[in-house]
Amino acid sequence: MRGEFIEVWSETWREIWSKLTLQKDLPNDLFCELYDELVFAFKKKPSVEEIAEITNDPEKSEEIFVNTKSEDFSSEWALIRFFESANEVLDDLGGDPLSNYYFNLLEEFIEKFNLRYCLRRPCTLCPTLSGIFGSLMYNLREATSHDTHLDNLMKDFENAIQDLRIDFSDGRIKTCIQKQINLLEAMGSRYPGVKEKTIGRICNQVRTWPHETVKDAMKNLYEFTCDYPGIRHAGTSAKALRTIEMRDMVAISIILIGFLPYLTDQLDAEVMYSRKKI
């Protein structure tokens, strides 16, 4: 699960919409008004006549909320826009008591299903840092899955991480870092205009860096993987300050993954933040 609303839409009826119907003095046209906003999130837009028919029929509009499936939506971002606009609709219909109740239900829903968002007043859904990283990993798997070579390298990297379950030896940790660098090099070498094969030289050919120091940071990490004994080459034991540990695996792996948007054109940072259609 990617921690997105679109994957757990079917749960929203029980957790959110049906609970709203239990409120006192609820307008009869609640779902008619909400449907007016929901329709913008659909992959296949109904005709003007169909929309008019549903927005004038409380029972039919409620039925739409019960029967709509995740695959009916155009994107996660479109659904996010609906959840935010629903708060305005509810505020117009029932004022603060109704919109605040909806806000609390939505917040509880996010926590229950461990979604990649935090909810801010009045009703703004913002991706969390952990959510953005999770989206980066999902999009990386998606991008590599369409190419046999990249797919194999991605699987090698993930298998190396999973092998740490056996033990946290420095040899297994070094393998994780090595496999990750192999993946980054393969992706970076495919960047338009790049002719080199190693990270150090690839960094000099891509023109994505916001500052020389950011490029140098990536190159220095690459130099570390080449110079530390046993990661990529024999290395220089005199420069090693200590044995590789799990803290290195966690820190370096996360940092290296974070550099990927600079090394490939196959990842869209705006999509990873859910600011535009997927």
C-alpha cells in the first residue's frame, strides 16, 4: 500500500460518509451537494444531463458514494481536491459543527489507515516527509519495472536489504551500498546527453544541480563507496575510521536515494508530492 486515499476509498463510506448521515438536522441534499464536487475527480466524466439528474436525487447521489470504486477516479490528486472541497460544502450546509465533525473524521481516517498526509485547518491535505519518501520509492520501482536491466538491479538492491534480516554484518551492509550504487549508475547513465558510466563522471554531465556543493556531496559519497575497503574496490584501509555499521546502511541508503531526482528524468518530483495528475 502506498498510503494514498485512492487505495482505501471503499473504506470511506463506513468511516466518514455514513457517520455524517447520523448528524442531527442534516440537509436532505447532502450527497447531492457533495456529488457536485466528487464528479470532478472521476476518470470518466458524466454528461451534463446525468449530473443534473443525480444532483436532484438525494437517494441516487448517496448511492454513488456507496458504489464508486477506486478505479473510477482519475488520480490521487483529483481525489485529494475533492476531500478538501467537501469541507467547504459541509460548512455551507451545516456550519462549523458539521465541517468540524468532518475534519475530525477525516483526520481519524488518515491515522487509522496510515496515509501519507497530515491535515491542516481549515481542510488542507499535505504530504508528509515520510510520505514523499515512500512515493519516491514507489515511483522508483515503477520506473525500473519497465526495463529488464534496471528491474534486475532494483531487485538486487532490495534483496540485499532484505538479507540483512539474517545478520547485520559489515559484509552485508557493504553489499547493500554496492548494489544501490550499481542501480544509480545504471539510471544516471541513461539520462539524456550522458555518455559516462560511473557516478562521479555522470555527476559532471547532468545539468540538474542547484549548486556545485550539492553535486560535490554526491561525488564525495561515491568516492567513499569506491575508497572504503570492500564496498566497490579494495579501498584504502588507512582512511577507514571504523567498521561499517547499520547506522551507515540507514543513513547512506536514504541519502543516496535522495539524490536520484538529480540523476534521472524518469522521476517527477511534482507527482511524488501529489501536486499534479499521475
